[in-house]
Amino acid sequence: MRVRLLGDRVSRRTAWRLATEHVWSTAGAEVVAVVRLQADALVTVDRRLAAAAQGVVRLAPFDALTTPDALTTPDALTTPDA
């Protein structure tokens, strides 16, 4: 399974695009960019990052990290606006 890392060219370009579109810091944008490129869900305790990422990437509750069935319920994920 290929995993993107912070700082690769594609994630950095995507982060710059997100930072420009949403007026974010590049640090927050880079985390969201990697989530978007991995087609994954963002799990964070940072409420500001979660609020900013709402509608951009899927958000998952913190319980998704420790509970195997946390992502199988319909309300577990918030999906981005398409």
C-alpha cells in the first residue's frame, strides 16, 4: 500500500492549492492534502482544523481509531461537499 508523506511534491502542490482556496496555513493545508490524496478520513482533536476541513475531506470521530466498527455506522463519517 502506497502512503503519501508530508512534503512530497504532489501533497505540497495540493496543500498550496487548498491553502490558497481556503486561506489556511500551509501546515494545516498539508495535513488535509494528504488526507485528500489518500482518499481517507481526517481524525483530529484540533477543533479548528476539523472545522476548516469540514466539506473538504471526510471527517471521522476519534473513536474510529480504537473501535473497529466505528466507521461502519452511517453517521460515523461526515463527507465533503461535492
